Amino acid sequence: MKINSSRFGEIEVDDQRVMTFPKGLLGFPDYQHYVLIEAGQDSYFWWLQSIDKPDLAFIVTDPTLFIPTYKVPVKAEQISQLNLDTVDDAQVLVIVNKRGETLTGNLQGPLVINVRNCMGEQLVLSDRRFTTRVPLVEVKAAVHAQSA
């Protein structure tokens, strides 16, 4: 299928890679279908591009690449709604933002995606250890490390 993106123009995506978030994402309940687009070769980041709205996309990452101890406490009813056998059958991503020279991750609102059926949900965790702006990486440090 072909989709339009304000960042990438018209792109071809595999129909089987379309992820559905029946409740949408926080602040965007009307947009439920997304695809992951690589931000760059060997990158830790991806674009989560809406296929319903060309100018709606989020940078996402696997939070365990930066915080290996991060675990999402998924409730039994959420596991059932996503048709998961266990939470280990899910891909967990977080939305990334840039604050000054730091990339932060919303660890309080992870995206949990069933990799078998591409159904997902954005959870809102009540665990106070996690916030919406957990520092992941310094941008300047990452640029200097690549050029060294």
C-alpha cells in the first residue's frame, strides 16, 4: 500500500506492517493506524507514521536500549485486550522528545504492540518511577561519538 507522509512524501509500506491502536494515541484518538519507518540505517530510533494523517508522526525507540531495567507493568485485562499470551510477546516503544540537548523518552506512556497481530495500545502508568521526560541520550554526545 502507498501512504503519504509530510516528511517522506509518498512511500510504499507492507500492509502487514500496519499497526492498529484502537484507542488511538494520547491526544490523537481519531488516528488509529501507523507504520514504523526507519529513521536511518542502524538507528535506535524510528518514525511512527500515521497512515490516516500525513503530518502526524512521532519519533519512537525501544526504551531498553537506554534503560535496560525498564519493564512495563501490564495488567491482565490489557494483556487480554491486546490478545497477548504474555507481555513478552509484545514490542514496547516510547515516544521521544528533544529537550535542549537531551533526547527524552515518555516512559510513563509506553506503546505496547502485539507483534503477531499488530494491535497496540498506549498505556498510562501510575508508577512514579517513570515520567514523561526520562533522559535517554545527550544529542551533542551522540554526534561527537559518531564523528570520532
